[in-house]
Amino acid sequence: MKQTTLHKLKIFIRNRQALVLKDGDLLIGALAFGVLPCSIEFMGIHPQYRKRGIQKIFWMRCWKIIVRIRIFQ
């Protein structure tokens, strides 16, 4: 992962606008999203964990978070 991408991802994590999935110390996947406007800023899945439905899990969880946030604003 590029240093600038990692830096941006850390900012999204700090702002609670990211989902991160780990297997021990290994980062399996990450998704960073914007709330207003609703957008996916970054999504990456480790090559060894692709084709396991992780993208769909990220998308479904992200959508639930965005809907909940937008309802309460």
C-alpha cells in the first residue's frame, strides 16, 4: 500500500469513516467512505482473501452506517 494511501486511510479510521478487517496482524481489507456526499473513497482486499465475499460484507455494512448517520443528521 502506498504511503499516501495509508496516511489517508488512517485519517478515515480516526474519523470513524472506515471499515477494517484483520486476520491477526495482517490487514485483509479496508474500506473508507464519505458520508456527505455518500461515497466510497477507497476499498482494498488482500489478494489471498479475494473471492470470499468480503467486498459484499463491506458494502452492506458501509450502507447501514451511512443510512444511520444520514437519518440522525
